[in-house]
Amino acid sequence: MEKAFMKGNEAVAEAVIRGGVDLFAGYPITPSSEMLEYASDHVEEAGGKFIQVESELAASTMLAAAGLTGRRAFTTTAGPGLALMTENLSNMVLSRVTALFVVVQRAANNITPEQGDYNYATKGLGHNGQRGYVIAPSTVQEAVDLAYTALDIGQELEVPVLLMMDGMLGQMEEPIVLPPHKPSKISTKLIPPTGCKGRQKVDSRSMPRPRSLTESMEDALERARNELYQENLRWVEEEVKYEEYMMDDAEYVIVSYGSAARICRDAVKMLRDKGYRVGMFRPITLSPFPEKQIAAFKERGVRGVLTVEMAMPPMLHDDVRLHLDQTIPCRFYNRCGGNIVDENEATEAMIKLIEEVQK
């Protein structure tokens, strides 16, 4: 094992390089630019290629092209850059093409941390309402671990992977353990685009095609979209990741993710010191969302839920309410605009909820 003390952005770039990436194509944008700078120095040392492109649109186009040939590619961006990748992300989902997009979220046009890209990432990548695989670390070490395996997951599930960080996690430095280098792996599930080497016109990675003379283009597209939906349902059963903290006897639960969740661990400790049986549930996969686990709160004896996130309007909160038993009060405590959630304010918000429940 190799130990290091690294900034989050640089650690994630190193983890992806060690994970066997073939291409980094990116455009600088704060607060993720250190990832591009680090990759420019180290990707080619590991046998990959580095390209600084003219825009985020160009970066996503190159990632899509790499995916079409079965290669492993990644980029990094923030919210405004992610918006420019919309069309390519939509087509990549439909074409079953993978790449890794590391999103270091910021507060609108401010460069300070936020979690405001949640809905974009989880409610449909681009147009058509399609889903990607979305993961959210809360420490630099977890970001390293998730980034290291993200390319493998993407190839297995045949879908773009979004690693959702934020400016705080990207800029902080923490001690980490780096994984070993592993070789690149060309996808074995690849179907070449129609026309490549004389290939007949059947389903390809560029567009679903009719499988018979009686199937129209509309029917082929509908079939492909239905297949994707069934795959998303399977993810909910088999691909969900989450963490529970002091949940064994919890009557009240904080639900939070990413950087906000690491702060909420202190709030849970403070509430426990005051005698309240509070735990925390942290989604690691935002898509698929741990909906069945949240739905089970009722039978576990949970009496109240507080969601905590760095976004306004509430986004994670809406997903929790959707799957939570409606007899359980669910409230939220949020900060936004680059303001970080505070453990003392989260503690006060939970105490207020507990008093409401106990009236």
C-alpha cells in the first residue's frame, strides 16, 4: 500500500490513472482545475493520452468517441461545464457507452462548494429522462476508492458514471492510501457502430436499429428505452450503496450525502451526548437511490427524519420524502450559495424536529 497526503482533486486524478484510464480530455473550470493539471503531468506516464480541449462540449464528445471504441476515458468539470455536456450524455446513455465524469460542484457562478447539481445528475442525464450511475463520496479516501473502480463499473453496467464531489472535498487535503496500478481493459460488450468493417445494420452503439423488417425506427427506440428502464430497476435491487452511522437503535435519522454528511457525523455525536437516539443514513449511490432502505425506516422504529444538504431548493429531501413512509415527519436543514452546513445548526434543527414529534 502506498500512503500519501493529497488534495482531493489530485488524489482522484491519480486514482483514475491507476484504475487504467486510456484518455483524459478536459477543459479547466474552478474548482476542479487541479484535476486537469495533475492529469496533464501523469496520464501519459501511465500509458494514457491527455488532451486539453477547447470546451466542455468537446470533452464530452471525445469521451463518447472513446467509449464507442471500448476505451476508458474520463473528464472533470463543475456545474456550468456539465450543462454543456447535456447532449452527449443523453446519447451516451442511449447508446450504452461509458465514461467517467468527475463533477466538483460549486454554487452557481460562485466558486464555493454546493450540492446543487443533484437533480441534474439523478433525474435524467440530459434530455429524455435517462439515468446514469451516480456516486457521491464524503472523504478524500472514499473519493479515491470510488474513482478507482468507476471505470470498471461503467463498463460492466454500460453507462456513464458521475462521481459527484464538491469544492470542499476537491480542495481539502487528507491522508490517503493509494491503490495499485492496473491495466486498461477494452470493453468486451462493445457493439461497433453501424457500417464499421462492413457490419450489417443492426443495433449499434450509435443508435438503436430495427431488428426486423417489421420493426420501425420508432419501435426500435422505444424498445431500447424500455430495456434501459428495466436495467435501472435492476440497479435499485442490486447496485445500491449506502452507509449507516449509529443506526442500530436510532429513533431519529439524519439523511445526508457527500461533504454535508461528514459534517453531520459530528451533529449525531452531539445529539447522542444530549441523550437523543439519533443516527445517520448516507446514500453513496445517488442513482440508483437507496429507496427500499429508506422505505424500511418505519419498520425499524424511526420516528422522524431530517435531511441535510448544501442546496436550495431541497433536492435530496424530495427523494427521501418520496420513499419515506408518509406517517414519519420529514424536515430539512439546508445551506446554499457556498455556505457550508454547520453541525450546531443541524443539531438544533434535529432537536426542533424531536420536540415536534414528542408533543
